[in-house]
Amino acid sequence: MRLRPRPHGKFITLRQAEAELGIPYARIYIWVTTGLIPRVDPDVAGQSILIRRTDLEQFIDDNMTAVRA
């Protein structure tokens, strides 16, 4: 998987994660709803599902393997 440059910010929406990482929205949504990646409290975030960029990056680092060409 080739990662695109990521803008710096503490929180990220699932759509932003999809665009930046090229991982389908549905897959990221499942990771969040099953608790693999913690979401920001809805009372704080409003309607958008927000996750911490660091939590997403840690999950990717711990669980994904790079495919070498």
C-alpha cells in the first residue's frame, strides 16, 4: 500500500481517511464501529464520525503489511 502525504491535524473524518489512504470507507467504518479504532465522542464531534489521526496511524502500523513490488 502506498500512502499519500497527509496533512497534519489531530482529528480526521472517515471520508478524509478514505481519500488519504485509499482504503474503502466501509472498511474504515467497520474498524470504528467494532472498536478497533476509537472514535471521538459524538457529543464533541457532532454528526461526523471523527477519529484521532494517531489512532488510525497506529492501527495501520500494527495491522497492515506493505506489499512490495
